[in-house]
Amino acid sequence: MTLLQAATAVRQNAYAPYSRFKVGAALRASSGAVHLGCNVENVAYPEGTCAEAGAIAAMIAAGDTAIAELVVIADSPSPVPPCGGCRQKIAEFAAPDVVVTLCTTDGKSTALTVADLLPGVFSLAHMARTSDA
């Protein structure tokens, strides 16, 4: 099964009774394992979970720590990019050259690198302190 097929299948499990906007995500970890996520809404909007965040959480829970490839799919007129929070989550676990493919249910797609998706990423290097000594 391809990542697109896996993302398409898991999208059907999304819990989106409020927005009716189902999203599926499938990532391949550097180990080769595939991890899936779908959006899960909550009546206390916006306390839900995005599909990308769900796939990353599944990856971490399984013991993997690096994204090698990610596919996201939604029923939209054009490919839907991850929200800002998910872009940062993706960048936490993926190298800048990792490809993120954004797809629609009617066959459109756009492929971007993580660096293209989140230019100026906030990283651990920004938290380093310099010493005056």
C-alpha cells in the first residue's frame, strides 16, 4: 500500500462532525514503518487534533523519531497545507529536504520540502544561550 492509499483509507476514520472536513495523513519513518493519523474534532472547538499531529504521535508512540516522507489528503478544491502548528511539528521530526505531498481526493497534488513548507523554522538552535565568559 502506498502512503497515498494509506492516507486515503485512514481519512475515512476521521472524526469531523462539526466541520465535516476529513483529513488523513500517512508518514514513513526513517525505519521504513508507516504511521497514520486522521483529524479528531472536539465540541470544545478548536481542541481537536490534526491528522499530521496524529500521525506524528503514532510514530513517536511506536518508537520511531524521524519522518522520511509524509502524505496528507483532504476533500478540497486544492491541496491543503498543514496548519502552522503542524508545520512546526513536522519540522521537529523531519530534515529540511523531506518531501511532504499534499493531495486532494480528486487527484490533485503538490509536493514541497519541509524547508519550503516552513521557511524560518524555529529550532533548538534558537534556544542556545551564548556565554559572556
